[in-house]
Amino acid sequence: MASELQRLRIANICYANVSSSFAMFCNPEMRGPNFSWSKFTSMMLRECDLWLILNNIKRNKPEMDQLAYQYTEEIANRMVEHSGLLKAESSETLSKASDE
């Protein structure tokens, strides 16, 4: 079982990386043509393993990965939902579709 310190360290790593990526992608110049806020959480989950490796988290327990995935998903979903960017993107997509 992960200690409280390990859980806090993993949570901090996930929060720092998700929020950094979120801030970067808020700048439209940093988004590619296939970027979508609806895919932001899954993109963060794919990078989660790398964050643990780079921060020298010993991943000898599946619980460490599970915690990282859980924290990453919660943080990314919360940021996208509370920002209103996903809703704005959906409205923009609908508007473009109706213009065509």
C-alpha cells in the first residue's frame, strides 16, 4: 500500500503536469489541427507513465500506476469541465456544421 507521502507526491506530479499542459493548450497556437478538448483527458492519461518515470517514482506496485491514472483523470476532467472549453468547443463545432 502506498504511503501518504507517496500518494501526495504522485498527486503533485499529476497536478503539475496536467495543469502545465492545460495552460499550454489554452493558447490556440499550441494546438494542432486534430486537437480536441474532448481528448485532453485521454492524452494526459497516455503521458502519465512518463511522468512517474521522469520523477523517479518506483513503480513496483500496480497501486502507484492506478493512483496516477486516477489523479490524472480527475484533475484533467475537472479542469476541462470547469473551464467551459469543452462546451465552447462543442458549440463551435455545431456552429461550423450548420454553416456548411
